[in-house]
Amino acid sequence: MEEVGELARLINHRFGTKPKKPGERDQDLAEELADVLFVVLCMANEQGIDLDEAFDGIMEKYRHRDGDRWVRRVD
């Protein structure tokens, strides 16, 4: 789960109040998000979790709970 910590550190540097340490390399947000996604996919696979099904369920929860907070985009 080191990747989650790296993503959190990047977000703190970009949007929070924690400055980077001298000499600390710049991190790419897209790369860090992809790292976390990869780890999540590996964990789900190892545990036999169907992420499509889980994601559909969680989106239904958010649609029900937060349906008045956003408008669905139609392209």
C-alpha cells in the first residue's frame, strides 16, 4: 500500500499545506493514480472480488444518497 502513501503525499504537496522536501522528485498525478488502481485491481483479483459488480453497487448508493448534488452528464 506504499502507492497510497505516495498519492497522499503528492496531493498534500499540490493541494495541501505540506511542502516538498528539498531534492524530493516531482511526482506525476496520473502515474500515482494508476499505481493505486493497479494495486486495487491486484487485491480484488487475489480476493476473488468482482469490481464491476462492487462498483455498480457503490454507484447506486451514491446516486441514491447524493442524487440531488450533481447532474448526470449526457454526451
